Amino acid sequence: MRLRRRLRRLPLTVTALVVLLCSVFPVYWMVLTAFKPTGDIQSETPVFLPTSLTLEHFSTAVRADGFWIFWRNSLTVTLGGVLLALIVAVGAAFAVARMRWKGRRGFLLMVFIAQVAPWEAMLIPIYIISRDTGMLDRLSMLTLIYFMITLPFTIVTLRSFLTGIPVELEEAARVDGCTRAQAFRRVTFPLLAPGLLATSLFGFITAWNEFAFANMLIIKNQDDRTLPVWLSSFSNVFGTDWGATMAASTLFALPVLILFLVLQKRVATGMTGGAVKG
């Protein structure tokens, strides 16, 4: 019986291993290339396990013109967009989950539509709006776009999480003398921590890796470019220096990786809670 079960699971196991290999190998190759000596990178025979490692490519990437400026720009627009989305989404999710008002179902439907809509279809309209309002080449416009992109998912997730928190907790706080706002701030809001962490991480990853809007809206002022746009032109600056390009890509991926490792347990709780509650 055990042998039969193992044989039945064999196709699933093989499929999982293939998917894992296809997902992990590009990341492994990027990091490996970043540490490879130039001779191993230019070798005609692929070197999967280099005999020596070097930090020269990381030094080249960090000393590149504008590296820290573009890093600062990415952090500014990413954190700004995520924080704005969290502030607005908390109020919107509370209104949808706890209050009854005319048009609530229609509002929630529009939020779902906005969540599943392809944002690439908005490239031209947003460009025209930015041009006509004089907001081209401004990081503030890029921050507003990232806020708009991450807001629907944040509202939906927090609304699902709020519906799983018993409303009786707020009612008990109000009986003890709290106002509705105080009951939410002191009782419900602390219980939202896993959901807030999960949505903020998703928003951070989305905004941090976004390329299309940043490449389209930042045209003249090249000092306002973000890291994804800078990486797209990195090979033009260094020619065939793939080691420096992979080192810059590795540094670009580090903030998301560190953030995910730090918040891994809380994020998993928030994702599952927002998925099944309500």
C-alpha cells in the first residue's frame, strides 16, 4: 500500500521538483554570476560551481554613477505608495466591513474590478494625464501611481481580515465608554497587524519591481529614475560586464528578500487569514 501511494505521488513530486528548479535556477544563476570571476563568466563552457569567488562586480555596481540616488528614489516612491495605500485602505475596509450604507456593494465590486484589471492598459491614459497636469518627470506622480496600483488589493485583503474579527469586541469596548473610533484604534487595529504586514509586503514587492510606469513617466530628468529603469540601461553603461549587471540585480533583490525573511511568519498568517475569513 505504501509503495502504491508513493507511485501515485511520484508524478506530483516530479512536477514539483521541475517547477522548483525552473523557479530557483535563474535566481541561483544571477547570484552565482555576481560572484564569478570575469574569466568564468566569459568561458564558453558554463561554470555551475566556480573554483573562486570575487566581490569585484559588487564594487563596480556600487561605484556606478547614480547607484545610491536611484536606490533612494526607489525607496521613496515605494514606501510612499505603500503607506498611502495602507492609510486609505484601513478606513475603506472598515467602512465596507463594519458599516451599512447605500452603494456599498457597488463600491466593493468596483474595487474587485480594479484589482483584476491589467494596469498596463492604463499606461497611455496615465501618461496623457501626467503630461496635461505637468506631472511628468516627478517622483510624486510615480508615488501616486503605486498607491493606485496597490490600493485595491489592500482594501480587499483588509476587508476580509476585518470580517474575521468579532464585532462584539468593539461593542464591548463601546459599552466601556469608548467611541467607535477609539474602539477600532484600541481593539481592532492591533488585531489587524498580520493583515497589514501581508498587504504592505505585497505592495512593497509590486512597487519595488515596477518598470513600465517608471520608464514611461521619467523621461527628461534621469536623476529621478528608479532602480528597475536604471538596471535596464546598466548593460549599455558597462558593455559586456555581465558580472556587474548581475551584482546590481542581486543588490536590487536584497531588500525584498530581507523583508520577507523577517516578516515570513506574520505574512503567512495574514495571507491565510485574509483568504479564508469572511
